Amino acid sequence: MSKYLIGPTFKFDNMRNRHTVGVLLSVWIFLGLHSLTTLAAQNIPYEMVSLNGQTFYKYSVKSGEGLYAVSRAFSVPVSELLKYNPAAKDGLKNGQELLVPANKTSLQTPVSSSSSQQAPVDQNNTFQHTVSRGETVFSIAQMYNTSVTEIYRYNPGSQDKIVEGQVIVIPQRKIISSVKEENYRFHTISAGETLYAVSRTYKLKPEDVIVANPGLSVETFQAGKTIRIPFFESNEIFTPYTGEVEQTKNVLHTVRRKETLFSLAQKYDVSQDDIRKVNPSISDSKLKTGMTLVIPVKVSPQSVAQNNLAQESKANLLLQQTKTSPSVDVIKVGFLMPFLDKSDNNHIRIQEYYEGFLMALLKLKNEGLSIELYTFDIGSVNDTKKLESLLGTMEMQSLNLIIGGFSEKEIKVMSDFAKAQNIKYVIPLPTKSNEVLNNGQIYQVVTPQSYFYTKASNVFVQAFKNANVIIASAKGENDKDDFIGILKNDLQQKKIKYSSVTVGDDFSTAVLPFLTQYKDNVIIPTTGKSAPLRKIIEGMVPVQRDHPEYVTRLFGYPEWQSYNSHFQTDYHQFGTYFYSYFFVDEKSSAVQNFNDDFKKWYKRTPLNTYPKYGMLGYDTALFFLTAIRRYGVNFEENIDQVNVNTLQFAFHFDRVNNWGGFINTGLYLVCYEPDSEIITKVDKSR
């Protein structure tokens, strides 16, 4: 074993390295804000007001009502109510007036009681899934442990495409595994259904459903959303709970002299047969004085309803609870990578990632943070025996955070370990693994392509909704077809017109008829490759020279930042934009300081790669250790509040479903300002 000291040299072998850094740790704990009651049905219209172009209902709070109750009654997320009523975060008072956004509501009978539920849906064989942005048939199949073929079989039209908001049918998984924690089925929440009703349907406690769905909350427990149901057998059939109209409770009765079955039946308003059923040993002829009997006394429907309402309110409170987030004096981090596996020279990039990671640790140490870092080489990417052995040690089981894994096999092993030990796990580099879809402990740093394209398309539509959009197709080049398909669909949805033109040797002649002097003209190639881009630029030069009345811009892709300085000059000429989840402003003082420190520490300059792996390691360490420092080990409750000054990466983590982990959907819009050397990057993550 060799010790590593944070300093000017890098030394590593295949034994464990343990690093201790820092002094103090401070933690903020996010507290729950609201209590929950049930909102009575409203049968009268509400006064409507308009403020800043937004229409609202004016709603007067009734005695005992909470935010959750109002949220459910108006079908408006709690976050929306708080946005327009910030004082409500301290609780609601009788008579308090709330502004409820009218254009986002659908007034209905409140859904806090199971009596308001729609007709129950049989979900024993299939359930429904509403497609979200960025999802593909393949990712949905992975999410629900089924196959693409099965989804196609139940949804024939999905072979062509699926779109956001589309409802598709998914077959329930038939369990073969005997491992209890893997025994799940899925349930689509119906309109009016409550957490209590779901738990009664499956004979579970509401707490069981919450544990199986770490992302479940007031805002995510909504009609049409899917949740995971634990602890079932593959052949078990469930009947949807609709609320009992009649129940019984057992009362103990001590028999007195001369009492008979007949007199007891009359006294308690039950039949003699009902008494016999629960007391099989009693004699029909005569009861003995002093004998204790169980009497199944009927409970009135009103009492049942009151009990159900109380149970529903209690269950709904679980949706508002914030996880306890214990502070730690010393953050224990495991860094597990195949440092010595030289296949495809990945070990060079991994080493530089680690070097940047250590530089962030020194910065945090200087800010007073205490960290224990356990670094391991985990062997070959195709052999996980060494990794499995390492994870069996007591040191690994006491970690607060794991960062690492390169191959799908390694990620699977580490994912299972993180889930079993309840440890946050960061997948730091690009991966084809889909473990994030079914493990609530995972944070995937590099955005999957499908999510990336949908985010980029949304950013484009918002930024250029008033522009003249021209899509430039390059023959034989289709590397951006997926993005262009999503973009065209979004433009159509927003009723934004676009034109198409072919990239050829005389692009200026081809594009000229599609330009307008009344709007900015934004040209988007269907490929990110440099040769077609060069043809577009060469064609636009004479257009810009001969037709100054036209304002033209280019919009493109992350790889554009890797092209040579001649392209960079051209980008400025046309006021070029491109989207990317990473970008380095080389003129930034923070970037220059990092490069200087890196060279001082490691006696070389960082690799010229896109992205830059040293900065990726630095940004990742800074983000996640800051999250634990501020919000404790269960920082996911406050992940949106974690803001750090990264060098390269945009970070914004979204949970993929109610039971899965988080993916980074951070994105920059980079602009080369026209007629200048200024480059701006705007964080469009939120």
C-alpha cells in the first residue's frame, strides 16, 4: 500500500490509498412545512382575478385545510401554490386567501377520499405508462423489466414513434427470482386514488409503498403516474380497493346468567350464525355463565367512512415527510476505478479524472471540510471478482458516497451494493448502463442522448420561437436525425414554421429564397460533422456580404467546440449558437487557475479532450461533496438547491421515475457573439 499526499506529484499502485482531508462539516436539514387535511367539495364558482397576465381563482381556506388538500382539489402542484402564495409555506389559516392559477387547474370533486375514485381498473396483467420527454421504447422496457418486443405487441403504433404525453400499455412482469427485494409489480395511479387506497389494494402498509418509491411525494403522487409495488407473488391476483360500506369489529362479551345465543344476537344486532362462526367451540343448547365470547359487531358506514378518512389523512402525511438527513463529521468517499486496465487507453483519462478530483478535495479542505477518501483499483473492466471482494469490506459498507465504475458489469455490481447499503452512488463517465432507471441511489453525471436531445430541442424552441428556422440537410449524413426529429415535432407543437434546404456546393443559391429580413434566420444542419458545416459557412459568406438586410445565425452541436480556430473565427461572423452539457471558457480566471495548478501539481498540461477529464473530476467532486456538506447524506431532497461554480459541466439532476435514480439534464447554450471575440455560455438547465 502506498500513501498519497495532496501535493505536486501523482503516485498510484493497485493497493488501497486512504486520504484524510479537512476540519469541519456543516449541514442544513430541510424540514417539512405543512400539515394535511381533507378539502370539502366545492360546488360554487370562485371569483377570478388577473395579475400580470396570469388568471387566478381566489380561494378562501376553510378550517383545518392544508396545502396538500387544496393541491389535490384543484389539481395544482404544491410548488405552484407556494410560487404564488409564498406566505403559505408557514401553514394555512382559516379564512386565508390563496391565488390558484386557473390555467393550470381542472376543478373537480376533491380526491382525498376513496369514495371519489373512478371505477377501479384491473392492473393484474397490464398497466399504463405516460411517456415523458427523453424516454424511448428501449428505456421504458428497461424501466419495467420487460422487452421492446412486448411493448410493440401491446402498442403496435409504438414501432413508428412514441411522443411525450402518449399513454402506452405495459405488461406486468412475472417474477421468477426468489430474491424478495426484486419482487415488484407496477401500478398506475387512477384519478381520485389515494396512497391509502393503493396500500389497501395490495394489502400493504402505506409505509411499504413509500419505501419502494423514494421519489414519491405530494407532487409525484398524481393520476397517470406509475409507482412500484413491493412484496408480491407472480400468480397473486388483486382486487382494487374501493372503500368498504360495512365492516365489523370484534367485541369481547362475558356471558351472564340466563343469556342465550338468541338474546346476544338481539342485543348486538348480529345473527346467531355470525357468533358461531367466530366462536366454533360454543354449544347451541346452552351458554355457561362467565364464558367469554367474541361478538362480531357491525360498524356503521359512517364510522367506516370516518376511519377511512383518518387513515387516508395519516397516509397522505407520509407524502409530505422529508427524509432525515444526518450530518457527518467526516465524509467517507469511495473512489473505485479500473486504474490499471489499459484497454483503449481509458486508464489515461481515468487517471486525469482522478487528478482533477483530488484538486477539488484540496479546495474543500481549505474551506474546512473533512473527508476520508478510499481509492481502489478494481481490476479488469470485464472481471468483477476483485470489485466484489473489495465491496465486502467494512470500510466500503460505511461509506457516504461512491464514485466509479466504467463498464456495465462494474456499474451493475456497484449499483446493487449501493442499493443494499443505502449509499449514494455517482456514475461519473458516459455509460450504456440503465441501472439509474431502477435504483434510487444512483446519480448519472453524463446525460443519456435521448434526454439530452429533448432538453436541447426545448431550449432551441424557447430561444428562437420568433426566428425564421431553416433546417439544412446534408446528403448521406444522418448523425443528428434523432435530434432533428425531436426538434421538428416540438416546432410543430408550438406552431413554429420551418423550412428545409439541401447542403450542396452552392449553398448560397439554395438558401437565399428561404431567408427573410423581418426575423433572424437560424440555420440548423442535420449533421454535426465539419465538412457540411464548412459548405454552409462558405455559402453564407456571400449572402452576408451581398444581402446585409438578412440577419443569419447558425445553430449546432457540442462537437463544434472541438473544431480548429478557423471555424471559431467563422462562428463569430455569424453569431453562432450551439448546445452542450459541457463547455470551458478558456479566458475564465477560474479555468486559468485550474490549468496552472494542474501543471504545478502533475508537471504536465491537461489532455486536450472534449470533455476535459480533469475538470470533469473536479466539477463532480465539488458538486456532490458540497451537497453532503450543506444538506447531509440524504441530500436528494434538496438537489435543486445545490449550486456550485463548476469549470466545465452544467449540473441539474432530475429523478427518472418514482423509484429510480437521477440523471443530469444540465445544458449550456453557448453563443459566439458577432463581430467580437466574446463567447458567452448561459446555463439552461432549469
